[in-house]
Amino acid sequence: MSEHRRKPPQPQGGGRAAARRGQSGSSSGRRAAPRGAPESTSGSYGPGPHGQGGEERPYGSRAEARRAAQRSGGGRRRAAEPGRGGRRAAPGGPRRGRERAVASGRKRFVDYPRSGMDGWRRWTPSWKLVSGFCLAFVGGLVAVAGIGYAMVGIPNENAAAKSQNNVYYWADGTQMVATGSGQNRQIVSISQIPKAMQWAVISAENKSFYEDSGIDPMGIGRALFNMATGGETQGGSTITQQYVKNTYLSQDQTLSRKFKELFISVKVGTKLDKRKILQGYLNTSYYGRGAYGIQAAARTYYGKDAEDLTDSECAVLAALLKGPTYYDPAGNESLDPSATPEANRERSEKRWRWILGEMHKDGHLTDAAYQEAVSEYPEPQGRKAIAGMTGQISYLVDTAKRYVLNHSDITQARFDQGGYQIYTTFEKDKVDALAKAVRDIEEENLDPNREEDKHVQFGAASVKPNDGAIVALYGGAGYEKGHFNNNADTSGVPVGSTWKPFVLAAAMEYGTYRSNGEGISPLSKYNGDDHLKVRKPDGSYYLRKDNSIFYQENESDHPWGYITLHKAMEQSVNTPFVQLGVDVGMDKVRDIAQASGILKESFADLNPSFALGTSTPSAIRMADAYATFAASGKQADPYSVTSVKHDGTEVPGFTKPEVKQAMSANVANNVTNTLENVVQNGTGMKAKALGRAAAGKTGTTDENKSAWFVGYTQQLSTSVAMFREDPKSHRLLSMNGTAGDDSIHGGDVPAAVWTEYMKEALRGEEDPGFPEATPIGKVIDGVGVPSPSPSASPEPSPAETEKASPTPEETETSTSPTPSDTCDVLDWQCEDEDSGSSKPGGSETDVPEPGQTPPAASPTQSESGRPGNSDHDNLFGGSNG
């Protein structure tokens, strides 16, 4: 073994290390002298353990001596400097032992287990430690709360919290239907919520609402205590917390949602006005029976608006917020067998009484108001099925909705988001009566198994004269039966001879070219024979396309000869009115019809057939135009909506239409006098069964494709249309053979529907009759050219004509051509292949080109079909909307 690996002998007196540490001084840097050399200055490496003058310590080898020299700073190697890896002995003894001693004497930051203590005392924390931990915990909570408050913002409202329906109301203010994809909720402002309702929920749910910051620790403690003792309780959550839950958060009962609710509630409580929070809470809470919000609840339980609730009713609705399953007096056994009507009624009354007591105790009810409120429990209405979009409701909503969109700046997209309350003119009893009349007459006359009775449809409307309010309509079988066209407000069904009163009114108002502009009397005579040539003002005749003379036809070939216009109207003879229309000017006929309420978009071309009803106004517009006659010439546009509100705020644009004088009063009264005779002695005799003064006119078109009866009293004007329609092509079909008759006229089924409805609609109303008509205009005799074999005879007076028996059939004729099979369903320009027929009609090509001799007139529009709910040919199209 090499020398430097040999272990030196251990010195006595504490060991070699101790001996080394005990040496002092340093070598001279010279090489160590041999051990035992005399007078060697380096004979030792420092003092011995006893001091500087101690005995020199001999080393047993050169290696040991070298190492010792190095440690003492001598020799060739330098001793390590402090901090550079070398060890230096600290004065006073061994360093490691001293470090351990110092460490054991230093105090710890957390003295646990406790030093200097034995047994259980060692493990019992000191008061300093306990208080320190408490302060740290509270400080941590404050820090977390501060961070949470800073980081959590008020989120956007839940879509569910904003989801609303549009609610439609009958004319008497009761709810008709709530429609849309939203919930049964209608948001109202805090000003529309009674103070009693506001204080009821505050007294019952959160007495410190106006003072707390959104959370109420004392309230939570009270709730827990009362729950433990079985007492009546306020909710542990504040109104603000419940509003936050309803409006901003999901309804999941999770810890994270509760955490969010806490912080959002604090922020909402400090950022939002308390009245805004209370409004939101009452508008978003669920009251049972599908009612969200106080307005829906007021309607559902008491059939009134929220602002009309009594103090006592408010307390009942506030009780529902504790849980409608158990506090709805109608019961909810389908949700919980224990929620019987009896048990719920008892719970509801108990909480109702308690809430009123709390309100009184809190100073929100005076003694007198409290005594009145608790005197009798206000029993809510029974549970009702919410009316859906069935029967006539769908057409009523369709009509009202289009009226709203056409009379406001509300877009359809905005309207469909909900939140609107639409108050209509529709009267439920009259709507029901009209639907029943159609159903009863249909069942009585039509056999669904008979081919000729298939695809028969009705459209009807009822309007108040001198007002324009639409009180009832019949739009069809219902959406639920696949019928989506509103027959009361559609176009495409020619009105036939119900147009003749406008021709007569124009003649009385403007006169003819033969009377120098002076109005003519209904007693003026025109040739009523069949197959009559129509003379132009210049004396020439209308020609057909092939330049042959055009002959106007009646429905029958009865030889009327020269008859008064009064008589021609009674029996609905065509030839006098075609010639009269030409003499007056079809533009004047158009003007008087438009002034009466007919939309210009529904007019046919102004050719001779225009006088026979080739135009296609809706049932609503026809009822409104005849209402002008009933009101002595005063016209008001038809309307179906009286008021629209959104979030409780009135939407502008729904004032009642202005009443205008469309024609002189005596002209209108003379038309009425003439139409009274139609009911008493003419084609409308079925309407006599009404048993009161009534006026009306029948109308039938080519091949009986449509049949109308329009009639009125002073209180009500009603039109009824009947037609057949191919469900695929939407072409009008002939009603020959329908109801078992060879042909259907306006005086048949339509007049029967009109009469049955008017009986019910006017039940209990007085019969004021009509204003007396005074003689008007010139009486012109012998106007027109008689047929080759005229059968002219003295015309009886109006009194005599009332005794005359009408002909057995209505003498009306075609007003439009039969389209060829190649005509497109919506092509009004379609030419009729059979235009050479001598019957009136033909296509628009029969109208003469410039410079040609005018042929016989025909309707502009073929009866190839109905465009449906056109934007221009219905009640709400055009500028008059």
C-alpha cells in the first residue's frame, strides 16, 4: 500500500482531528524537517491542545506532515479561503456542534407541536395560534370574496327569462289566445304592478329587500331557525337572489350555480335599482298553470290585467310563489297526489291570511284596507284549457297580426319574438255564432260523399257600420284541418251582382251622359230584356273580337222590357246595369266603390262587365262597403285591432280609422231602400226570416263558381261568400249540382247562413230600421234601344213592386269566362279559347285595341284561381291598409 494511503496512528487526547484543530500558527512554507530534527523551526504544526507553548505533536509520516502543512497555510498549496470550499476551524472549538446548538435554540414560525411542553400540553394549540388561524381564515375569505366580486360580471339575461308569447284579447278584454314559441309571459312595468303585489312579496319573501345588498345572512339564519322549529318562514334567498336565478342562471341545483348566484346577487344588488329588480322578479317568476310573470298570472287566475288586482287577490298570487303545486286552489294531483284541491285550498287560504297579516304588521296595509282584504278569500277562476290555434282563432290571429304589421313599424321578426298584447275588435259570441251558422247550414245542405258537394268553402265577415270594427269573421275549416287560406280576407272570388249597388249609387251621385251630370232616379227605366246589345256613348255598339255585335245576356230569357232600376235590382237583371254602367262611366263606378271601402287593387278592368262584379274584393271589404250604405254614406276603413302594447307600453298607430262621407246621405239611403226591396220581394227573400228591417243583395257568377249574399241592418253589415275550389290547382269549380240544386245562387245557401248568423248576432238588439229615403235625381224613361220585339209595359211603382212576385230564378249572368285547360292558375291574361261565344265574358283580348271598335267587355281576370292571401287584394293591402 502506498504511503499516502496509510492510515496514521490516532493521537491521544481527542483524536487526530481535534489535534489538528487545536494547532496554531503556520509553517514557513518550507519543507517540513524530518521528525525529531533538533532546533527545527518547523518541528511542529502548531500548538498542542494545551496552548501555544504546548508539547509538539509528532506525525508518523511525511504525508501526514504535508497535509498538516497544507491545512495550516504553508507548503506549496494554499489553504482554501472562506467561501471557496475549504473548511476552517472556528475559534473556540468545533463548528458543527455550535451550529446545532444555535438551531435548537431558535423559535419556529408555527410552534406546533409546542416546544418546551410535554404530554397533552404539547399538542394543545396556544391562543396565539388559534387567533392567528382565525384571522388568516377571515382574511382569506375576504380576499376570495373580493377577487370573486371583481371577476364576476352581470351576465346577459337568459333567453328563457325573456321568452314571451304574443297575447290576443277579445273585444271585451278577455284573453283569446297566447301564441308563439315563448312561454306564457307578458312583461309589464313596475308602474303596472299594484303596490299591494309589490309589498306582498316583500313582506312574505324578503322584508329587508330595500336595505340589503342582495344577500341576507340574517334572513338565511331566520329561515333555518324557523324550519327547525316548524314556524312560518320567509325564503332563505332574497328577492334579488331569486331574480338572479330566474334571469341569469340555469335552474340546476349545483354548488357552482349557488356560488355564482351569491356573487352576481351582490353585484346586481349594488348596480341595479331595487324597483328594477322587483319588476324583473315579478315578471319572471312562475305562478303555476303555465303562467310566467304577474300579468299572465293575473289573467290566468282572475281574468284581469295585473294593474286591476285587488289587495286580497295580490296576496293569493304572492302565496303561489311558495310553490304553485301546493298553493293553487284548483289542485295539482297530477304532479303530487297530496296536492288535492281541498288541501291546496286550505294551504292557500292560510298563507293568504298570513301574508295580509305581515303586510299589515309591516305598515303596508291600513287597518281598514286589511279588514276589507281578509273579509273574504278571493276564489281564483277554475283551471281552464288554454285556447289553441284551432277553429276560427287561427284566422282571427292571422287577420289581427297582418293589421298590426301594416299599421306600425314593427317588423315580423321583432313581432315573432313575442311580448306584445294585441287587443282586437272581435266579439267572441258573434264569432261563435257565425261559425255555427256556417256549420249548421253546411250540414243541412251539403253531403260530403256527393262529388258536387266536395271542396265547397265559405268565407264571411261582419262589420259595424259608421265604425269599421270587424266583430266576426269566418275564414274556413281551421288550420288543424289543413285549411290555411283565410277566406274572409282573401281575393280571387268574383262578387257578381253584389256589385250592382255601386253602379246604382254612381248613377245617383254622378248622373249619366244623358242627364248632363245630374243624378238619375232608381225609378229610371232601362231595357231589361235578354240578349241585348250594349250601346256606347257615341251611339255605336260594342263588338266582339270578330267584329260581330256583342249581346249581353241575362240568366233567364224572361222578357222584362223596360223596367225601373229599382225592379232590375230586385230581380238582379243584368242588362239594365251593364248599360247603366256604360252610361255613367265605369271610372265613376270604380270611384264610388273605392270611396265605399273597396281596395283599388281588387278592381277588374273598366269594361262593361265591370258592372256585373268581375272584381274580387274580400268578404271583409264587401261587408265594410255595404256598411257605408247602412251608415247613410259614412265610411270607415275596416279594422281589427284597437290597441297594441309591448312591455306595458302603448305602441302608436292604432287609433280608430277616421269616418269619411263617401257619398251623399240620400244616395246611400236610396240604395238602402232599393236593397230592402231585394230582401222583401226579390232574390234575397230568404233573409226576410230575420224578422227585422234589413237590406241586401245576392250575387252569382259564371257557371255558379261563386255565390254571395251581402246584407245589413243599421247595427251590422255582413257578407257571406260560397265557392268550390280545386285543392290542387286552386281553380274555382262550378257549383252546378251542389246542395242538390241545378245551380247555386246567392239567395240560397249564402243567404241562409247570413240569416242564421244575424238572428243570433242581433238577439236582444232593437230594430231601428233605416233612415227614410227621399226621391232623388231625374227619372229617365226609355233609355237604351229595345229589342226587336220589345215587351215594354208600364212599370209599377215601388209600392206595387213590393207586391209583385219575383221570377223563380235569379236573372244573373256570367261575369267571367271559363278558362281553357291550358291557362295557368295565376295568369290573369289567359285567353279563353271559347271567346267567340255570344255570352258575356271572354278574355281580356276581347277589349279593343286602340283604334278598333270596342268589342263586348269581359272581365280582366279569368276565374282560373285565387292567389290566396295577397298583399294587395285583402283587407290590409294598399295604402288604406
